[in-house]
Amino acid sequence: MDRRLFLKALTTTSIAVPILTACGGGSNPRNAANPVSTASTANTQNLSSGLRFDHGVASGDPLDDRVILWTRVTPDSANPAAVTVLCEIAEDPAFEQVVLSEQMATGPDRDYTVKLDAAGLLADRRYWYRFSTADTVSPVGRARTLPMPGQFVERLRFAVCSCSSYPHGYFSVYRMIANRDDLDFVLHLGDYIYEYGDGQYGDNASRLLDPPHEIVSLSDYRRRYAHYRKDVDLQTAHATHPFITVWDDHESTNDSYKDGAENHNEGEGDWQERKLRAIQAYFEWMPIRPPTQEQDSIYRDFQYGDLANFMMLDTRLEGREKQLDNPVDPARSEPRDLLGQTQKDWFKHKLATAQGQWKFVGQQVMFAQLQLLEIQRLLPQVPTNDFSPLIAINMDQWDGYPSEREEILDFVDDEGIENLVVLTGDIHTSWANELYKSSAVLTSGVLDDPLGVEFVTPSVTSPGFPEGAAQLVSAILPVVNPHMKYTDLNNKGFILMDVNRQRAQAEYYYAADISDPAQSGVESDKVKTVAVKAGTNRLIEDTPVSRPRQI
């Protein structure tokens, strides 16, 4: 079974919206003056008992009239074939104005996860939601819908994060994001989980994994998500803000592509079967809208009023050809797929028809050209191993597929697309880059006008460069990469994007310490701001830090 057939099958089996239709209670999505029953008074005779909400709640994929609501129930006893829970969404945290109430069934075929596409909501509005059984109630989560397409919007604030390796430290960064009360949503750009076992990647003795071995089976992937989702900091971030997510490689396995992966080895079974298990667990455990007959891939778009369009790409499993082993392979200069033709056509169409002032592209691997060969020559005292996870030309990122990158940039140039901002994860470090068409060393390229900018988010916990080497490399990077205006290759954190009609500003916030649970949510004194003014595609450093807002 190929991926598309598998995703279509999911729409009618384990995570289908039809399974989440009401089997009791009622709904009244628009009339807050006449709300439906709350959990304390609703008809609960069909609800199951003996369940726990060990993994918190989450919301995701917000639109102007709906949002995905998610939880997972844990049975107290032997796994029952099916259980029923109630989901409520209200206009107030006390649930005095409930606007939607649905009873839903779940069971072992979807790992007891519950997912409701709560439709009929008002645009640009905060809501509160919870799940309940006959004898227990989940934590309360908070969601927010987007403004209507075309609606005038003055300001947007969202967080960008990626790469959370559980054994490398505590999720202080997720707590930092949760502490930002005024965010519209969180963009998570992948590596939400890692597939490795204990001792294979990260060695914090207080952060052991479940299962302890590398994950391969469907049960393995489900257990790893369940293990991550018991983390209190991650639960708090999900309960506070809706997430818009895409996967990277470690949700399946390292350096994955459509037909294989670097870390899929002999004895681990068929790759296509492993990939489908990883996809199934992802759609079960993440607050992402289930696939439909019309949209059966993870790439998708969102429109935030008239201010911004968001295009979320899949640079891993949709169309990527295998990475080349050698950067001097002549095949590198030939057309090679990273997106795949169908996704690339979709992406071009969305770029050309986007009505928002800003065009944000959420994707996984660095888009800008990176040249490190000269750095290794200029810093011979730094051991070659200290350049990990980067090499002279990283064939896993867009540098390994330069023809497709140039095709995209040619399209942006030819169509006169303005205010392009690429948002990237994957490499565990912070970058702010201007984007040019030249795929060579960019000494000449930067004399031309840039076609957009790129902000790369630091990791939540995953390691970057070693201390010392990070500072040396950051100092020399602009010498041979003049389009790269800012790097931090060591600190862990996230980007807060503050966007208005005049500029889009990336604010890099860093955690004080990810090795100490007592430091959860504590920020360091270091903050870096990099902005681009509308219509310029030029980065400006050290602009004023934005102020919080009331929403």
C-alpha cells in the first residue's frame, strides 16, 4: 500500500472525522446566548468510566471558523474495545457559554486518541475546551481561530520551534512558549520526536526513553509519542496555544526520503511499511487535520486575514529523492526532486495567488546556500568533528537540490512575489539569511537584490556546535557567506515572530539551562532581533524588541 492509499484509508478508519460525530449531547456553534449543556449537566449516560487524561489536551490547524481539538484517554484496566468521551468548547474558561458539545468514540485502533474538527466557530476569537468521561475531566485547553481571509489585520504574533530530543535535556523552551500569553499559534517545523533508543542520541540519565530501543513498529511509535506527551512543559505549551505542525525526518527516522532513510537498516523490515506506521502514529497523536479525499498530504496552507499567507511544505516523505553521498557528484547540478512535482506545482500556485502582504513558508531544511569549505581552511584549529551537524555542503538540505531551489527562486523573481519569508528548523541552530538565486559562493550574488529572507529556529534541546567552536564559526561565517546576517550555533530556544504591515521581525529567545528541571521556562538574558521591512528583502539587526499585546 503506497502512502496516498494509506492516507485515504485513514480517512475512513482510525482517525476519521465521521467517527467523531455526535452520538449524544448537542451543538449550538453560533448562538452563545443559548448554550448547550455543560459537563456538569450534560447527558453523560453514554460516557465511559475508568479513564484518565495522562497526555493533556491540544489544539491545532486553526482556520477562521474551526480548529482541531485533541486528547488521548488511558484506560485504567484491560484495554476496552471502545470508549466514549465528551468534548466541549466554550467562549469562557468557566464554561458558562458552551458553544459546541460532541460525544465521540475511540479505541485501540487509534490508540485511544480523540480528534474533533470543531466547526462553526467565530473568526479571530479565543475559545476554551475540555474533554470529560463519566467520572473525570481533562485539563482545560485554550484555542484561537484565525481572522477571515481578506479581513484587515494590523498585527500577528506566533512562535517557531523544532527539534526536541528528549534525552538531551528538559523542555524549558516549550514552557517559555507557553509563558507567552499573546501568541496566535505555534509553528512546529518537525523533529517533534526522535526515533533513537537510550544511549544512541543524548545521555541525560534523568530523561530515559520509552520504549528504550529504537522505534520501528506502530506500537513503538505510539509509545514514543505517549512518552513525550507526558512531559509537563510540552503539555502546557499545547494547552496554551494551537499548533500548526509538519514532520521532519525523525518522526520516521534520520535523513528519510520517499523511498528510504539513512537510519533504516537491515533487520528493520520494509521501509514503506515503517513509513506508514510512522505516518499513522503522527496523525493519531498530533493536532493536525486528518487527510481527506481532496487533501491527502501534509503540505497545506493557512490565511491570516489580509496580513499573511502560510504555506507548510513537506520536504521529507512527499517527493524527496535520495540524498547524494558526494557533493561533487555531477548529478547534484541536474534536476532532482525535493518537493515532488505535485507539491511544487501546488506551492507555485499558492505563492502566485497569495493575497496576504507577507508570504510565510514553513518547511524543514535550510533554504539558503551554505558554504563551509573555506571555514575549515580558515579555522584549522577547530577539529573537523566540531562542524557537526553541518558539513561543507549539507546534501540533506536545499544545497543538495540546487536546481529545484533555483527553479523556485526564478519563479518568485519572474512573478514579482514580494515579502517572502522562509521559516526553517532541522539544524538545531539559529540563522537569519537573505535569499539570492546564485548557488555559488555568494560574494557576487549579494550585489543583486535579494528575493526573500529566511529565519532558522534554534532547537528545543537537540545539540548544535560545541561551546567555543560555535562562537568561532559564527564569527567567520559571514566572511564566506555574506548573505548570512546572524547565527547562533549553540543556544537552545525559539523564534517569536512579530508581524505588522510595516515589517516582519524575528526575535530569538534562548533558554537559561535545559539540563536543570528547576530552570523550566527560565530565559537567558540573550535576545536577538532581526527584521525585514515590507518591500525590501533586506535584513536589519538589533531592532527594538516588540511589545506584548492584548488579544
